[in-house]
Amino acid sequence: MTALFLIIGLLLLVLLLSKLNVLIQFRRQVKTLFAQSKKIKGQYFQLTQLINLPEPVQRYFKHILKEGQPYISYVRMKHDGLFKMGVGKSWMNIKGEQYATIAKPGFIWKGTTLMFVARDMYISDKGRLIATLLSVYNVVDAKGKKYNEGELLRWLGESILYPTNFLPSRRLQWLPIDSKSAKLTFQYAGLSLYFICSFNEIGELTEMQTKRYMDEDHLEIWVIKATNYQELNRIRVPTEFDVLWRLEQGDFSYAKFNITEIEYDQPKIFYTVQTKPAKTVGSSIRINW
């Protein structure tokens, strides 16, 4: 019996140390991410920036931004929700923590379920996906050209949460399609990306779709659906997301996330003490500026 307790104790110690190691790695990666970017100074949203943009895009910016809005430089957020590991798999509960930079495109996300911890990132112009079983063994460690593109696509699509990044610039343009949609193009680090964006009548961006590698061999339609817009610090952003693959056999939804906290221009990991109290919006959203 003593030997059994000793084995159990050693296993628990291994799990604890492995979990601590993943956390230390994650915090180092967050610090690297923030160190590589900078604050965007002296840039503010002006209605004159909307001249010549497609009509639904003008409607979108007029709905979500107020004139004089400073450009967002850094984002940190938390979410909960559901996640599927693959087609035919069951939903599992997930909690996520994410950090993003805008001047130099980059992000890192950590998603935690009962069985695994996943880290999705675009740092130093490189994409990478790591999935660790019980914080002990890496069952996935994927990187390379297709992941560079895929992770940058994720960062670009999630700009819906830091929408001053969607304003036209030397690397981002909007092209007309019709009264309810427009094409977003983005050039960076030798990559040319796009999204087809759909807008509703009041100006909310409700769906974005593009082509993204689902794995090493299959280029599929990737879709982000955004709902439940709320005004957070003078900006209207969605707080609920459904992310899916549009496959021949039908839509495969694999991520349903609800934003629970989002803070702008706080380039620090969440364990640091906040300098001012967060505000509460609705039932669960905490925000800070």
C-alpha cells in the first residue's frame, strides 16, 4: 500500500511540474510577443478615412467606432466555450486566454480542457500549434509555411475584436462586392490573405470566410461567425463566436467561444496587478482600457 501511495504521489508531482513548465513557457512566449511590437501613437479614427470604402464597410465602421477613437495597440482576453478535436468528436468545455499585438502582427492563445492544453501562436512572423496531453506530452507540434499563413489568418480574422486594425492602411484594403458584403485583403511578410466579409443591415460584421489549410493537405473554406455585439469602451464588438469548416459533407463547427474578459492596451500577462478596476458590461464581460 505504501508503494502504491508513493507511485500516485510521484505521478501527481510529475503532472504538477509538467503543468508548471507549460505555464512558464506560455508566459515567456507572451513576453516575447509584447517585446516585439510597439504602441501605435498619434493615430485616431476619422470619418474621412471611410471615403471611397465600400458602402457596407462604411456602415460597419460608423456603427462600431466613434470619431477620435485611438488605434488599439495591444489586446488581452479570456473566453469560455466549447471545442471539438475533430469531425465526429464530442464537444468539450474549454477556457482560453489570449494576447495579441497589432503594430507587428502577432498573438498567442492558450486553451485548456480537462485532458489537454493547446497553444496557438503567431510570433516572430512564424505560426505554430502545440497540443499537450495532460500538460506532459506534446501530441501536436505543427509549424511551417502553411501554419504561418493559417495563424496569421486567425490573427486577421480576430481583428473584429480590435477593429481599428480593419481600417485601411498600406497593408490592408477593402474591395466592393455588393450591398451586404466586401472583400478584405491583407499583405504581410510575403503572404497575401483575404476574407469575404458579410454585414447585416445595422452594420454589424456577422461572417467572415476564407480558404485555410485544415491540415497539411486539405485547403478548405474556413468561417468565423460573430454575434452578440456589445459596446465596450466606446467600441462595439461581438462577444460570441462560432468557428467552422465548410466542407463538402456540410459545416463542421469546432469552436463556440464566449468572450468573458477583454482589455486593450495592457501589454501584460493577466497575473499582473491591474492599475485600474475593470468594468462590468452585461452579465459576464469585463473590460478595461
